[in-house]
Amino acid sequence: MEDCLFCKIINGEIPSTKLYEDDMVYVFEDIAPEAPVHFLIVPKKHIKDADELEVEDQELLGHIFLVAQKLCKEKNLKTGYRIVNNCKEDGGQTVDHLHFHVLGGRSLQWPPG
Ligand code: AMP
Ligand code: ZN
């Protein structure tokens, strides 16, 4: 996708602080962290949002959660963390390339605003 911010981050056109990469996902630090740990897990495949997911994406979704678990173990987030996906306008999505926020390092409040 030509004009997609996260596609540009994945292909290196826009710099990022990379934490992890494999054939399915790219993981980097959020530029405006909301917690001591705040990174984004982004599929390399351009999918607009969670509402566009298809049956063929099931493996990718499972993989994303296992990558989150692996990185949270490495960061020693023993007391917990949160995985968030914002979908479309009312969900608070601002970048139209599917991504999962992983937040931790402090006690997080619920419910969201
Ligand atoms: P969302 O609002 O759920 O679509 O999340 C988009 C996230 O991308 C926000 O938390 C932003 O801080 C983050 N973000 C935007 N631009 C960049 C960038 N260039 N590098 C890293 N994170 C970014
Ligand atoms: Zn994209």
C-alpha cells in the first residue's frame, strides 16, 4: 500500500525502533507511549482493520498473540500486560493498517473512556 504509514515503517522508508521481526510480523516501539512498555505488533500483510480479517488470517492472529507473549516474557512483565486492537473510528483507530498495542509496566485502568 503506497500511502500507508505502517507499510512504510515495515519496508524501512520511515524509521522505527524495531523490537522483533519475522516473515509475518514487524514489531516496534510506539512513538507516543502510554505506558513504560508500549509497542505495536503489525502484520506485514496490509490488512486495513480487524473488520477486514478473513479465515485465511487465523494463523497470523494466533502468531501475533504468541509474539506478544514472547516479548512480554523477555521484558519480564510477570504481573501482566494488555493487548489492544482499536477498530475503525469509534474504536479509536488512527492508522489504517491492522495493529495490536501491547502495554505494560504499570497497573492499567479499566474501562477505557
Ligand atoms: P491507533 O490509534 O490504535 O490506530 O494506534 C496508532 C498508534 O501508532 C498510536 O499509538 C501512535 O502513537 C502510533 N504511531 C503513529 N505514528 C508512529 C510512528 N511513526 N512510529 C511509531 N508509532 C507511531
Ligand atoms: Zn499498510
